[in-house]
Amino acid sequence: MDEQATELLRTLQSGVHDGASFARIEALLPLQRATLAKADDRATLADISELLELWAQEAPGALGGKATEWAAAIAESDLGQSERAVQLYRLCLEREPLNVEPLTKLDALLRERGAMVELEQVLAEHARRLCATEGADPVVAAGVFRRLGDLRAERCK
């Protein structure tokens, strides 16, 4: 393990959950993730994903949401843990409802698995959450309702 990987792990385990720590994680993660994936070091990738998830639990709002999203992406793309990725993406939506990227990822994962009932539940929950979120863009909320309506129409065919 190189210096930067060690630094990333130390930052995740430091117990500090502020903007500076987030910036450090954000700077180190992409290269380390790519390096570890290329080396097929799934154990370290799993550690990083789990540490990101733990770090996110104590981080404020959007920082925690983004860290959870990174953990989900590693689980999905690097570790093939689609069920864990689904759980983490759902958590992202709870923590940061205005971020639509986790919803897009969830949509793809659940459709791939044929879990249309679960997808309908996710879309309905997220639509309600958006309506209750101050500052939510009505166009984004309308897009979620549109997805929900399209899915229900597909299921009725």
C-alpha cells in the first residue's frame, strides 16, 4: 500500500468529519480507487467503502451524502455488491434528497435486478421527500413523479 492509500485510510479513521477532511478524501479517493481496482485489491477497496460509510454517519449533510455515494459506487462497481449498493444509494437519498445521481444509480440497479416493486417504492418515497424538502426544485420533483408514472404505466402493460 502506498503513502496516499495510507493517508486516505488515516483520514477516514481520524474521527474528524469536517470540510477539510472531506476535501482530502475527495482528492485522494479517485486515484486510490483506480489503483486498487487495477491491482484487484478488493480487500482494501472493501475497507475504504466501509470506512466511507462510517465516516459519512458522522459527517454533516451533503458531505455525508457524498461520502455515502462514494461508498455505494465502490460497492457497486468495484466489489459487485449490488444489494449493499442499493442500501447505500437509498441512504444517500435520505441524507441528500436534492442529489439526483443516487436515484439514477438506484433506478439502473433495481431495473437490472427486475425489482420493479422496490423501484416504485423508492421513487414514491423520494417524491414525497422532495416535496417536503425546503429549496427543492419543482422541476426535479416533477421528474421523479414522471419516472414514477412511467414505471407504473410499464407495470400495467
